[in-house]
Amino acid sequence: MKTSVIIAVIACACCVPASLALDHHEPHTNHAQHDEDTPVNTMCPIGQEPIVEGVPTIKYKGETIGFCCPGCDKEFMGWDESKRDVFVALAKAGNEPGEHHAQADAQTVVPTAVKSQPYTLTTCPVSGEALGSMGDPVVKEIDGREVRFCCNMCVGRFEKNKEQYFKKIDEQMIADQLPFYPMTTCAISGEPLSEDGKDIAINLIHANRLVRLCCRSCVKEFKKDPGAYIVKIDKAAADAQRTDYPLEKCMIGGKLGSMGEPSEIVLAGRLIRFCCAMCEPKVLENPAEYLAELDKARAKQNP
């Protein structure tokens, strides 16, 4: 009886299709063919960016570890051994930190975590014509951002070369909002945005708002939760501008405070105060007009 069982088992094993047998042993074959000089990771454990060819690698427990920048190797070796081991295990499984964010970080599309503010520039980004010169502006949301055009023809031209036109918009918005930016330190790291009197900040426009950060690492951190940091920046702007706010009346309604505590928004870096929240939408419909009125009042206050 036992002999017949053994023979049956051997027969079954011989009947296993070759393709299934190959699939069963394939992981071991791949491991054996791994080049020990090829980094086991694709993302730097420190910068969480793609590793860069030419940057020195290190050997760790028989595995080659790659990095994005010189110096990352020393920081990696400064980790606890258990933390290094976890990283290597994740890398071998193709699930190292940063792997799932690499594609998103490489794109220039603005995240949708924060609702875009209105387009606050006075001209069409394509034609350069004043908005309103050809009738009511055409308002579009493109890649999560509001953009306004002088006419429908400009919308199509914009969409064919978005990168060029968004770069143009960003440069104009940075120049417009920079004088009102409330923080001299990075909203994430707390590091100064200037060194020896020289501006060293990275300026970026997120959802039509200016954000100034100290380094690329903070830019990546900002993208993880932009809403939290924008709230911090807007609060700093409101606190800085509230005490010398140049208007006593709401630009839409009555005297500030006449209907209780004034309502407030921060738009293009400027604090705007209202007699009540019901007045806010009218400003957002035509922001450039009301920002010009506010800037004029501020310039008159501080000649």
C-alpha cells in the first residue's frame, strides 16, 4: 500500500506542466542572476528621489545601495541598523519609500488638495490683452487652477502649450504677490529664506497662491499636505496686515464691524475684510478690480 502511494506521488510530480514548474522556481532564478554591483534600490533612502548614476554607492550586508546626492550614504549609515534593514527589505520587494510618489513629484500639475483661488492678473496669458476688453472674460479651470482669458480662441492656444503659459502666469503672480508675502522663514522647516541679505527661497505658485520654501526637500514635503501649510501662510498674512488695514468700509457693503466681527479672506497675498461673508463672492467674481482698489488705498496710506 505504501509503495503504491509513493509511486502515485512521483507520477503526479512528473505530470506537472513545465510552465508551472518554471513559475515556481522563477524567483530563485531571478535572485541568482542579480548583479551584486547593481543597486538594490531605485529611490534614495534619504532624499526619496530616484538614485543618480555616478553618485557613490555603498555595500551594506551584501547589497549595493544607491543614492541621489553625495553625502546621503553617510546619513544612511547613521540610521539604526534595524531601520537600514527595513529599507533594504522594502527595496528588494520594490516598495521602498518614495517609489509610489516618484511620478507625481516629477510632474508640474498643481495638486487638487487645495481649491484654486481666482485668477488675479489683469491680462490674458495668451494675447496679453486686458481682461474685459473683448467682453466678459472666459473663465476656465485647467489642471486644477483657474485661468481667465480675453476670448475663447485663447483657451485653445493655451491648452496646446500649457507649460509655457503656466510659467508665464507663475512669473507674473510671483512678482505681484511677493511684496505681501508675510513670512521670512520657510513654512515647513522654519529656516530663513535669506542668507547674508540674499534671497535664497524657492518660489512656487500653488493654486494661484505664492508659497516660498527653503529647499527642494521642503517643496516635496509641502506637496504631501499643501492645505495645512497654506492655512499657516494665510494666517500669517492676515495677522500681519490686520492692524494697519487701509479701509474702514467693506468694498461691497457697509462699515467694518457694523454687522459683527468682519469676515476675512486672503487673496493673492492680501488680506481683504468684509462687513459680512455674503460680500465675499462679489470680490471673487472680479478679483483684479478689488485688489487694485485695495492696493490704491494701501499706497495712499503709506505714500
